[in-house]
Amino acid sequence: MNNQKQQKPTLTGQRFKTRKRDEKERFDPTQFQESIVQGLNQTGTDLEAVAKFLDASGAKLDYRRYAETLFDILVAGGMLAPGGTLSDDMTRTEFCLFTAQEDLETMQAYAQVFNKLIRRYKYLEKGFEEEIKKLLLFLKGFTESERNKLAMLTGILLANGSISASILSSLFNENLVKEGVSAAFAVKLFKSWINEKDINSVAASLRKVGMDNRLMELFPANKRSCEHFSKYFTDAGLKELSDFARNQQSIGARKELQKELQEMMSHGDPLKEIIAFTREEMKKASLSEQAMISIIWTSVMYSVEWNKKEELVTEQAIKHLKQYSPLLKAFTSQGLSELSLLLKIQEYCYDNIHFMKAFQKIVVLLYKADVLSEEAILKWYTEAHLAKGKSVFLEQMKKFVEWLKNAEEESESDEDEAD
């Protein structure tokens, strides 16, 4: 028996060196920063030359890796530490957005530099938006002049679609709001945005990202009212923004009221209570009767699950509307309100295909319930109808309108005989 220990087999062979590209490169923006700063110092205030330098440098420098550093330098002259102060240990340049002249023309020229850079290097788009969000959070660390320049630039960039309006969420930061920094910044931003486009374009961009209903958040909770917002921005020369916000609040209030009415109807609350509640809300929101009848109609029609069969839905609609005709009657005391209701009925029957054949029966029911007058129906028929489903609905109403006209003529004839 062999007492000697058996040696374990070993692997021998050449040891491979790790290739450079396989090693994770250490994040070190120093050299990158020096290259950009040196280039900017050479180009100086010539923004055309700056744009050309940035275009050419993208081929040699790692923009993808050091995007934040690049944007920090272009805006503030050097790398920013948390809070918005410049890092002491880094090289910096005096040629940047914050040291430029504080006027709209200069800011437009800077916006062009950023636009050209991002068009050339598309991958910088997301990083640029993140940079703007970060800069907005750092506002307290900047001087008033620096904030003004950043606000003007941001407004221009929003106007030309370089960044999304979602970046405005940074302005809702509690500390910025509390000290009034957000509202003051928003004034400059919206002025430059509206100067480039108009309020309709601004409104569309805000709606696209759900910012249209959040502008009140620029103010502390105790000042978050339509009156305060309106006064603040009107006094700052932005009446169109005040009007937009007021309109948004009104739309929000209407949607909320419609929802509450639907719930009351679904719960089967007494009509007296619904009418009293509606009158109170109408007064509180300063709504016209025409606006109110539109909300009521929508609430009535959305408070029930409709049958999918056309032949059954008409019968269901007549029964449902008969129940709520006193509510509709309470808010159609004016001819214009009756006409508004007729147009809402036409629109609803057109948009909901199962109701196409129910239009005439609904109108006749509401005529018999004294909700709609013959004057309103005749006006709608002759001149005030919508284009939606016009031929179908006019044809449906033809016999009833003839009957109304004959009844009117007979009534006039009886009155002449009495005279």
C-alpha cells in the first residue's frame, strides 16, 4: 500500500492580462472639466464658436458619461456641489450662462447653443432635462440675477420643445415655495415662454403632462387660492396666465360638482335635496344657468348603467329622464338654458350610438314636462342645432315641429277671433 500523499492536479498555463476595455473606468470628471473649460475660455463670448467647439468635442470627449458635468459648466462655469455652490477644487470658466448679460436676446442665443448640442448628440436629451430639474431645486443657492437668466432660458427651452413642462415639478419643492422663490422664478419663466409662443401653446404643453391643474402649488398652502394666484400674476404682468388658472379651477370645480351630483343620484337622494345642493354650488362657483344645465344633464346621464340594446335603451332613458325632469326644469328658466340643454341632448345622442333613435322621444318628453318650450325647440330646429347628426335628428323632429307650428298658428288664429 502506497503511504505517500497523492498530489492534487494543478492547472498550469499562461496568465491572461485583463484588457483595458474590460476594466470599469473610474468616474473622474477632472480631465473632462479641464478640456471643456479650456475650450470655453478660448471661444469666450462668441456663442457661434462655443457651439462649434461643443460639436467637435463630442467626438473626442465622453459626453455620455459626463453629461451632468458638461451642463454644469455651460450653466454655472464649473461643477456644482449639492445646493448649487461651485466646487472649490475644480477649474472653472468665466464664460457661461450665469456670467452672461441678463437679457432675452442673450438667453435666446444660449438656448440655441443647447439646442444645437442636443440635436447633434441626441443621447444628451434626457440628461439635459434632468439637469434643468436639478438646477431648479438649487435655486436658493443662486443669486437673483442667475435665477432670472435660468428662468428666461427655461421659458425659451419650454417654448421650442427642448424640454418637457414636467420639469416644473421641481418648483413645487416645499423650501422653494415657502420662501417665495418658486413664484418669483415662475413669473420670469412664463413671461419668456409666452413671449416665444402664446398662452394657448403654453396651456397645451401644461395639459400634456398634467401640470395645468398644479400651478397653485407654486404658493404655500395658506395662499393657495385662485384669488391670490390671480392677483400675484396679474400684478406681475401675466394676466393671461391668471385667466388660464381661473378657467382651470372652474373646470376642476365643474368636474367635482358633476361627480357629487352623480353620487347623489346613484344613492337615490331626494330631488329636493339635489336641487337645493345644486343651487348652492351654482352660487358658490358663480356658474351661469347655461353652464349648470350642461353639468346636470351629464350627471343625470352618467348616473345610470345603460342597456346595450337600442330598442330597450329608449324606454329606459324615458323612464330615467321622467324621474329627473323636475331637476332639469329647475335650471331651465331662461331660453338660453333650454337651448343649451337641447344641444347637450343632441351631442349625447350623437356620441352614444344607441341613443340616435331616442332623440325625438327625449325632446317630446321634456316638452311635455315643461322643461323645453316650443320657442326653444323651433329655434333649435331652424337655426341653432349642431352639425353632429343634423340630418338624422332634423328628420326625426320634422313631424313634431310641424305639429308645434300648426298649434302655434291655431293659437294665433283663436286670439285674432277673440279680438
